[in-house]
Amino acid sequence: MISVGACPYPELAEQDPSVCSMERMLISEILGETVRLSQCRLDGGCDCTFELSAADKQPEQQTRTTTQRRPVF
């Protein structure tokens, strides 16, 4: 799950909500996975939340609730 607390283009998104779809597609391309926008600030959410689609998750990913970080060297 990726939460975006501060929209990088709030005025543009308010004028043209398709910007949110563009952001979803960008994240999908970067991750190489299907991503869905599960919560949107334009719809009254606290932030924009992007999640991997359930069909793309491996079984062990579906049960994991926290994000594991790899150490940075």
C-alpha cells in the first residue's frame, strides 16, 4: 500500500480528476504490477491510497499486513 498525504498536483487534480488515473498508471508502471486507487482525497479520503490488485498478490503477500523494509547499505 502506498499512501500519498500531499498531492503533488492538487489544483490540477481538482480541475481534471483523470490526473489520479495517471498517477495510478505511473505507480503501476514503476512497480510492474496492477495498482488500484483504493482511497482518493477528491472523494473525501484523508489521503490517496494505492494498493496492488489482489489478483497480482502472492498468497504470502495477501496475509501480510505490514510493509517490510530492506536495509539500505
